[in-house]
Amino acid sequence: MVYKSPLKTYSNAKGEGRLFNVELVDSSGDINCTIFNDTVDTFFPVFEVGNLYFISRGTVKQRNGPKFTSSSNLYEMTLSQGSIVVPCSDEAGDIPVVSYSFRSLAEVSQLPDGELVDVIALLSKVSEVTSVPSKKDSTPLIKRLLTLTDDTGFSIDLTIWGETAEEWNHEGGNSVMALKNLKISDFNGRSLSTTRNSRWEFEPQVPRTHQLHNYASTQGLDNVQTLSRTVGSGTGPSPYKTLRDARDEATGAGGKAVFFSTMATVTFIKHDENAVLYYMSCPVPGCNKKVKVDEDTNMWFCPKCSKNYPNANARYVLNIKISDDTLSEFATLFNDAGEQLLGKEANDIRQMKESFDPELDFIFESIIEKRFNFKIKAVEETYQDELRVKFSIQSIDVLPGDAKVYISYLAESKNILEKITQLLSVK
């Protein structure tokens, strides 16, 4: 079993229900298996990603179109209370970890809207996070655009969502990604989007990985034809605003996020013995889900992967106070911004905290009263029955050539000149 979805609820004319699905793979291929309602409680605890099973008395039927899975199998399976699932202790042998049915980007350009596909391509660009209102109720949705390129000479935008988009920690370049269950869309030309069943891995051990690296090194990634239109996608530089301007714009905006850049001074970092500096996350690259210790196994359990791991990674979640000449506000930093601020990985800070290293206080105190160029998200949220604007630092600009210099005086001077020009134009 190579994939297990989270529990899902649904509602139709027959009422409400629950389900989850698993992807089963043997040496002949893969098949999607769905478990419904009362059977969920029977089989959800049994299935664990990476384990082998003997399965009998399942029901096989022709699958309900390609929109639910990218599997090449024309059939799908369901389990009932009469089905039998028994763990197998044999070695996996030649059974693959994940079964892909890769389509090139040239093929994606010709496939119908809404179809699910598997893609292997180079991650050529990572854009900043943005926020868009949902079509259902205008709730703000966080997204990030990744640009994928392959050796057919095409590139395409892939949208990732929510927590995955906010905590994405891979840079664009020449990394090869294998992605499963991406949804094709005609939005902004032709684009791809992740679904609840999407998953991916970096540098998969398949021949296409070498072919794509060879293409990047010999042909480059610049002279390609894009399948996506990025006009109005919000991937350009964040506009400059003061903290007060951003707060005022986010106030009363109905939860619509404001993304902006500003220069501010760090005046406080919460780092006492009771402060939360990080959380423990899944060690699988790209997952980053919060994990907890399983009391029965004394290992780290990931609810997303449904698997125990002997180790986990610390990821930053810092609370700091920043000030400019208009306002002082608390802001939250996550992993990438935390590493830029402190110059250390969260695992290093964890070791120092657990060993009571006296240098830890020095690291935090050395940041106080220093100025940085921040890229920030401001959004109005409800906290303890009150509306307030929450600031989250997305990144900290580090100037080329000197990792210790964070302030772009040229950019700041241009911003000041623009504000002076605006003031002079007011009659």
C-alpha cells in the first residue's frame, strides 16, 4: 500500500457519509481502493503506507472516469464488512514504491480540462505565496505557483494550496519532481493544480530523472514555451507599505490577505523557557506535517503519512515584534524566514535549547534593534471573539554577496522618493 488518504466526509441525496481511499500496487500495476462508512472504522487502522497485505473478498468494478485518479487501471476496488485484509510479512521484492503513469507537458497541453495526470518535470521557478477568495464563500485561500519544465520544450504553472504553500521550502532550479494526481485546468491558459490525493517526490530513481537533468544542462530552461498565462497572478514583487498602511488595508477587508514589503526593526523575540520556537515535523521531504510521539512505539507519528518514524525535524514558528516609524506589531515567522533571521536551522536551535546552551540567548539578543527588509502577509482574523490583523513574515531579503546584510538602502531610498513625489503631487 503506497498511499492512504485522510478521512473524508461527503453528503448526497442518500445522506452523509465517510470514506477514505488507498492506492495498492503490485508487480503488475496499481489500483485505487475506496472504503466507505461503517467499513472505515474496520480498515482505517489496518492500512499503513509501505506495508504489504493479502486482500480478499473485495469488489472490483469499472472505474468512474479519470477525474478521481490518474491511475491507468480501468478498474477500481471497494471493500465491505465481508472483505478480509491481512498484513503480509514477506519482502516487497520487485513491487514499486509508487506507480506513475507519466504524461509529458506536451501531452498535458492536449488533454481535457479536469483530468488527473502524473507528471515528471524540472522545478524551474517558485513564486511567492498569494491569497485568493474561494468561489464558495469568499474565504481567503493561500496558494503558491510552481513552474514546471520538461524536455518537450514546454513549461506550466502548478498551484499548491494552504499549509503546503505557506511552508514550501524548496527553491526553483534543476530539481526533478515526480508528481501524482495533478488536476488539469484551463485557468490562465493551461495549468495544473494539486488535489487532496496529490503527492510528489524529488529526484525519483527512474530513467526520466537523468534525461531531464541532461536536458537542463545542455539546453537550459530559458527558451521554452509556457502553457500558462501569469498575468494578474500576483507573482511579482510585493508593493511597499508601512505597517500602519498594511494594517489599515487589511482591517475590514473580510479576511482578504494583504501582501507587502517593508523595512522594520526587530524590537523583541519571545525566547524564554516557555516560548514555542519550533514544532516537530514529518521527516519526509515535502510533507512537513506536525508529528507527535506515539506512546505505544515511542516513535514520531505523522497523521498525513499514517506512519511512524524514528526521527523528526524541527521547523521554526517564532513570535517577534517589529517596528517602523508608523507602528509596532507582533508577527509570526515560519521555517524559511526563521532560518534567514537567525542564520541557523531549527534543528540546531532545538539541540541548543535541550542542552541549555548559554549561546542560545546571545543568538536571539543579537537580532534585537536590527533592521531588515521583510515581505509580510497581513490578514484580519478572529481571536478570542475579537477581530484583529495578524502579521506573518513570509521572507527576509538577503542582499547578494553578503549574507549578513539584510537592508537594501537603494530600494528603501526609491520607496522614500516615491512617497515624497506622491506628497508633492497633492494640491
